Amino acid sequence: MNLRPAVLAVFVASSVSLAIAQSGGDAALFERVRTEGMEHSQAAALFDTLTVDIGPRLTASPAHKRAAEWAKARLTDFGLSNAHLEPWQFGRGWEAQRVVVEMLEPRYLPIIAYADGWSPSTAGELSGAPVFAGDKTPEQLETMKSSLKGAIILTQPLFDNFVRKDRPNPSDASYQANSAAYATSVSRPATPARPQGETAAQRAARIYRDAGAGALLKPTIGEHGTVFVTGRDGGPGAVPSLSIASEQYNMLLRYAQRGIAVKLRVSVQAAWFDNDNGNAYNVIAELPGTDPVLKDEVVMIGGHLDSWHTGVGATDNADGSTTMMEAMRILKAVGAQPKRTIRVALWGGEEQGLLGSAAWVRDHLAGDGNRTAREKFDVYFNSDNGYGPIYGFYLENNPANVPVFERWLAPLKAVGLTRNTMEGVGSTDHLSFIAAGVPGFNPIQRYENYDIRTHHSNMDTVERLDPKELRQAATVMAWVALQAANDANPVPRLK
């Protein structure tokens, strides 16, 4: 079809109007949503604030609190109702303030290294030959305790198990069912029951702690200088721990294998925060429903505001938070009057185990005391896995959702939607809602360089995505939330 731009625009508009008319929707309202989202977007400015002005947002850190306060203020500025922070118990906040790993001998080389989240500081600057313990059993480590005290320890063997494949995209025509699940918690084989008592890794960690080790170094699954970094609070007496570029880690081991003496310098300076009594925060705001019968029912959209601390959390998950904030702005700007209330949530603690969303669900939806709220809760839409435009949705293995989503999404094919998939997806906040017995969904987005490059890594920076694509994602989410809020029937639940 070879049409001039003006004729093509008329053709697309006519196709959209027909799709909306066939689905029983409002073509004029869709056009207002599309125009506001695609032509008057504020998504880039929101994204820049999160990634450039604030940067990484580790849960309970000062940066995460700053991001939450800013998001609440912006949602209020948009004209939304009841924008507020909801605290939940998390634990200590943490921030790396200085990290240095250098090879001093046999030549000088700066090492690409990051302190693991919640790593304690080293006892000053450590300097000396590293101790290789990557091939030792816990029993052998016990015999080495005297040499581990204050030492810089290489904890793993030579590393070659790099991640070199991103999950496939279910919206692609060549996609094979369930093949995306390898990168998520969905469809994995059941984990064998753990033996009673300590695992070998737990025994090794205890031995290092008891011995007073100076610092633990380990490689990660990334290559080409990509370092995947997470972490947890090990409590009093924990040993400082760092993740370093795997190629450089292997280089240190190869020197040792050839009998070449190595000298390292390692320093970690970290700060701890407990100014909020161990609380982290979720951000909540809403567009109230207008229907006398349905206004107490809730459609919720959200994504996690927190990130890991090495990149700036651009694809995980500043883009998702931006998408949901912009979706709410679009709805308010076009004067949408949803029948059901549309609520937005920006979660903390997702990276530590869906903690913020789980806390909200526990307080507001779960259990006998929340039965009425749960019955009036229609659906939750999340934005996390992947980045860029939305191609469709994971339908969470509920065939009853197929005609519902097809009807809602029909006009959105004009802005890039392709198809949904019946399967589910794991590892993000919609699972907290599914666990409570209410519907939860996550969209299909782009995965190129997500698993192998950006997800939880130092390479999760603004260069990894095109912020202009957030216009499409926010427009899609605004329209889907509005359709759910105005539908005659609630979203089908699994029986």
C-alpha cells in the first residue's frame, strides 16, 4: 500500500474508529488519549528526573525517599487525589560512598568493581596478595582460617558461565510458546527440597565471618565490563563483599595459576541509614470513580520505583514508573471520568523480593478482614520486565481474558500493539496481587540487551533505551486502565 502521509493518516484514523466502534468504545475519547500521550507527552521529563537528577534508588536509601517524595508531589501537581506515601517495615538503608579495587602488582590496573548492596565498609584500606578460595570445600576453608583473617579473598573458581541470550519476545511471529519463561520464575522446574542445615555456600559465608575476612571478591554473569550487582543486609559481623568484572576476576586467577604474584588494594566506605525507623515507602494516588454503583471498585496500575545501585535503573524500572505516572497524567489531562476508581502505585522493595507490593496487598487486600476490599478490587496492571513500547500482555493462563483484552487493545494496534500471549510472566509485582486472588498483569515489551546487559547491572543507564518510546507505553496503559475502569463487567478471575 503506497499512500501519501495525509491519506495514510486518514486511513489509520478510520481503522481506529472502526475498531473502537466494533468494541463498543468511545472513538473521540481514544483520540484525546492518543493525542495527549503521543503529542503532548511529559514522559521524557519524568524519566530524566528519575535517572539523571535522582539516579539509582536503592530501597530505603536517601535517593529512594527523595524519589518517592518527588513522585508524590508530581502526582499531586497532575491533579490526582489523595497522593501520599505509605510506609512499610523494611530495615536499614544503605549507600556506597567510596569503592576502590586496584591491582598494584605485577602491573597497575584499576578493576571494575562495585560493593554489593548493604556491604559493610572494609577496615580501612586493605592491601596485599589475594587468597584464592574458589576451589575449596567448607572443610578445607576451616583449616585455612588463620590465613583468611583480614584477607582479600577470591571466592569463586574461573568463571565462564556468561549470560549470552535474552529471553525471546512473545509478540514476535516466530515465538514458541513458553520459551520466554526461562528468564523468569514462570515454568521453571520445581526447586528440589533443600537438605536440612547449612548449605555449602552458607557454611563458607559463616567461616569467612568467623575468621574475620577482610573482603570477598566474586565475578558475575556479565561480560564486556558489565557487572550484575545485587546484595542483602548480612547484619552485624558481615564481611565486606564486592562484585567485579568477570574478565578481570579471571585474569587474577590466571596470574595465580602461572605463579605470578598479585597485589591488590581494596577499600569500601559505606553509610547506613535508619532515620525512618526501618521504613521504606510506596507512593499512592488516584483518579476517583464517578459511577454511583462502581466508584468504590478499583483498577490499579503500578511499577516499582526502587532500583539497584550501580547504574541508574533506567530500564529497571525508571521507565515503568514513568509510564504509570504519565498514564495518570494523560487521563487527568483529557478529563477522563472513569466509572471505577483508577489508582496508581509506585512500589519500594521490589528488588529485594516484591516487598513493597506484598506489604500493600497484605494491608489492603489479603485475609478475612479485607474480603470486601478484595471483592471490589477489579485488576492490577504492572510495568516492569523489559523496556520500550508495549506489544501486548501476558494473560496469565486465563482463557476468559482473551476476548476482553482483544476488545480493549483493538484500537491500540495503530500505535504498535501486535498480540497477547496466554502464558504468564514472573518475577515482578503483579505476583503479589495474583497471590491474593485478584487479577494481575504485566505487558510484553522489548528484551534486546535486557537480560544480557541492563537488568540489575552497571549498564542500566539512559543510553539503553529511547525515552520517546515511553509515549507509546504510557498511552497504552492509560487506555487499558480506562477501559477496565469503564467496562460493564469486572476482569475475569481464575476459578
